[in-house]
Amino acid sequence: MLDLMAKAFPQQMKAGWEARLREIVPSYGRKLNDSAALPNEIRTLTSQALHLPYLEVPVDANAAAPAPAAVPAPVTAPAKEKRNANEELQAL
């Protein structure tokens, strides 16, 4: 949507909209995948604004990767009882 605004209103973007957008959206025009520090910065600002707990992503590329989640064992259905309706009716 912001790219559309830049294409539709190029003069206004240069006249001050872009600076204001960078204040509102700190990651505007920046690639989040380039470093782990930028997403941490953005997540810190977001967590503070929304009063959410913050968990930092390790910045060091050589840091140990988190262990994959354990795959839960498949749930097996309980064995069905073999019922004989004839015997049940005779017992009545």
C-alpha cells in the first residue's frame, strides 16, 4: 500500500510524506532480512508501544539454532470391542 502511495503521489512523498512515513513505520524502505538487528529494533518498538513481552532474536549468525520441536507421537484410536448383539439380547 505504501508503494502504491509512492507511485501515485511522487511529489508529495518527496515533499515530506516519506519522512513522516518513516516516523510512523520505522522499517519503511528497509529490508528486514538483511540483519537480525533491525527486526530486533522494530520488535522492541512494537513491544513497547503495545505493552507486550519482548523476546530478542539472537543477532550472532553463529549462535546455536533452536532445537526443532519434537514431533508428537501419533494418537492411536482405542481398540473396538467385538460385540455380539445376539448374545447381549439373549442375556436380557
